[in-house]
Amino acid sequence: MQQPSVLDQNILGLCKQMNSLRTKLSPKEFIHAFVLLSDSDVAYLRRHWAQPKGISSTIELVDVIGHEIKKTKVGRAAWAKFVQKEAIKILQSEEPPRGNYPLGGFHSAMSVEPHFFLLEEKEAHSRHLV
């Protein structure tokens, strides 16, 4: 059998240590608290998570957590629901500006002139939207 790496030994040691605490702390409870804790020393340890220096590894972390969750049917369903909820939030935040054209997407029947319905105008409007 292959000898565990130093990293593997350290992780197992930390998990055993957290489990031996009077209040017993699971790895999931630790990660949850670590991410949410507002203590300045803990926040400092997370300072690169959403910055150019650390965002790639943060996304990798989310990806491996997702991979772990999706190992079961229940997990796949929960992951799909979670991703869908996040996608809806993103789409809702990207809604077009409100108000009258050209600052918004609203066209009043009182201000629309016949040239508005020309093919060239429709194409120009479509190009402006995308």
C-alpha cells in the first residue's frame, strides 16, 4: 500500500483534531464557519478568494465540491436546483435598462414614427441590443 502524502497526513490529522474538540467540529462545519466568519483575522485569510490572484483556485474549490455533491442522485438533483437558482439570479441582474428609448427599452406609441418599422431600423435596433 502506498504511503499517504504529507498533505494527506496533515488533512487527516486536522480532521482528527477537530473531531477531538469538546464541541466536535466536522470538516463541513469548519469550512462553512471559515467562509462566513467576519473576524478580521479569518477574513484576512480569505482575502484573495475573489481577487485575480485567487479566483481560479476558488472556482476549482467550488467545482470539486460540486463534483462530490453530484456523486449521488439526491446530490445531482440538489446541485441542479442550486445552479438553476444561481443562474436565475444572474439573469435577473442582467435585465435591460428601464425607461424610454434610447436610455431604456420602452417605445411609446406616441413617439414611434413610420421609419421605426423599416427593416434597416429593426436590424440596427437588434445590433444595438446585442
